[in-house]
Amino acid sequence: MALINRMSRLFTADVHAVLDRIEEPDVLLKHAIREMEEELARGEQRARAAEHEHEALGERQQRAKALLGELAEQLDICFESGNDELARKVIKRKLETERLERHVAERRAALAKELAALRAALDEQREQLDLMRQKAELLTATAAGDDLRGGDFTVGEAEVEVALLRERQKRQPS
């Protein structure tokens, strides 16, 4: 039984080694980098859309506040003229506008939190992308270094001795 287990592990290891050679890790790494760049671009687009919505909500909130000021002036006029029926209508609009302003303020605050989280996630994705790019450069450099290993870079004993004597001469006081 132990022999069969060992044989199956050896066979599995050989299959994995063949698959590793077929897959070409540099191509897979480049593909992963492309996917990360696309995901980062989609995230940045979502962030721009959220920023635009945040600004639009800010403008809407300012308009609601301005309208509340106008309604307060209208209420003053209604009370001065003693027109309670018109004052009720203005009060109704004022209450509706206050609710709208609160809703917009809450939505804007929630969107600001989402935007902060999205920016943090984008920063993390940028860091991961940079790391993957560095790994790709290292892999490319390693592959280029493999080509250099084919040359004759061995150093003979005579060369070592000559270099040793030169280094000694450099370090001896004159």
C-alpha cells in the first residue's frame, strides 16, 4: 500500500511539473496584471461616479436650505397678514422641505463613508498592482538572467590568484 501511495505522489508531482512548464508563468502573470488594471479602472470609475453624486447631493442640500429660508420669509408675511390658511400651506411645504433636506444630508453622509471606503480599497488595489508589476519585472529579469547563464562565466584558479595579489597590493601601505 505504501508503494502505491508513493507511486501516485510521484505521478502527481510529475503531472504538476509538466503543467507548470506548459502554463508559462510570465504569461499568466501578465494576464493577472491586465485583470488587476481593468478592475482598478472600474473602481476608479465607480469612485468618480460616487464623487459626482456626492457633489450633486451637496448642491441639492444647498438648494433645500435656500428654499427653507424663503419659506421662513413667506411664513413671516403670512403671519403679518393674518392669513392662517396660507400659512398652513407654507408650513406643509416647509416640513416637506425639511424632511427632504434631512434625507439628502443622510444620503450624502452615507455616500461620503462609501466613498472613503472605496478610496481605501483603490489604494490597496494600487499597492497590489504595483507589487504584481514588480514581480513581473523580477520574473522578466530572471528569465533574461537565465539566458546569460548559458555563457562561460567560470573563473579559473589562476584568475583568482592574480586577483588576490592585486587586492593585497591595493591594501598595503605605500
